[in-house]
Amino acid sequence: MSAIRVAIVEDHALVRAGLRTSLEAAGMDVVAEASDGIAAVDAIARAKPDVAVVDLGLPGKDGIALTRELKTIADPPRVVILTMHEMDEEVLAALSAGADAYCVKSSDPAVVIDAIRAVAAGGAYFDPRVAHVVLRRLSGSASRPEASPLTARETEILKLVADGVGNAEIALQLHIGLGTVKGHVADILEKLSASDRAQAAVTAYRRGLIP
């Protein structure tokens, strides 16, 4: 199986370098880089990556405008928006522009890697902290709650997972062991037939199991 070809569009050199290191360590091939939205168009058209990771706050042409333009070129890449913000209007603007994934920069690098893999395979991915915004957009209204298969403790943990809180921090907040948290997360994934934490959060929002 060939490596996923990725372009990184990010104006901060250190962030760009860190992304490259993380993606290459995950077996991906970084084929293009750009520090502004204008240069990115030509760089991506030449390199023809499978996925473009695009910072929202770019100089010259912001990430929303760039995404919209990339979606008009021949053989367009899938687009992962990367931003420091979790505001509803920005998430919805990214969706409207044609973004395939939306990740918050403060999330673990594994979230971005998961997003790239998901969109390269033809899917979509949204950071658990913005999943509720996506679901409201897709459904047009909040889901009616259904009987939950989760215990009260599992629901409590799932709410934290949906907020992007890692296992170690959950253990600290709830004053329980890390192994206990991992066991609860495994049970949550099994009960919701979810393959990962993000899918569990989206499933829970869709079924009205968490607000």
C-alpha cells in the first residue's frame, strides 16, 4: 500500500516542521509545503497530494478561501482544516467550503494523523470537540435522547472524551486510575460499536446520549 501523499499549508515554520516530523513518522509522504494561501495553490497543483492539511488563519488567502479554491482544481485533494479555534461559525464555514476534516491544533498529533487517514480513505473526520457542531448542521436539530447503554460513569467519561480530554487527564479529574479509565473507554467503544474515541463521540451526539 502506497504512502499517503500530504501537503502542509501553515504559516508558522515551527508548527510546519513539527507536522512534517509527525506525519513522516506515521509513514506519510509530505510532498509539498507552503506558508501562505496564495503560494499553496500552485504548490498543491504541482505536487498533487492526496490530502492537504490547511491552517485556517493563513496570510494572503485564508484557509476557507483556499479550501474553496482547491476544490475547483483538477483532481482536488481532500482537505483537513487545522485551527486553534472551536467556534461554530468557523466549523460551518469550513464545511461549506468543502473541507473533509476539521482538527483543533491543541489536540494530540494522533488526531491529525487519524483525520488524514480517514479522509484519504474517502471518509470525513471532525475533532470530538467540534463534532456536535457538525451534527447540528447535518441534522438541523438536536437528536432526541434514547435509552443509553452506558453507565453513569461511562457517560461522564464520554463527555470528557468528546471535549478532547486525554485518558491521563480524565483519571486526574475523576480521581480514578489510568487503567480504570482505559477500561471504561474500551467498554464505551464496544457498547457504541465505535472504532475510536472520535467515532464514539459522534455516535453519542447523534443518538442524544450526551448533550
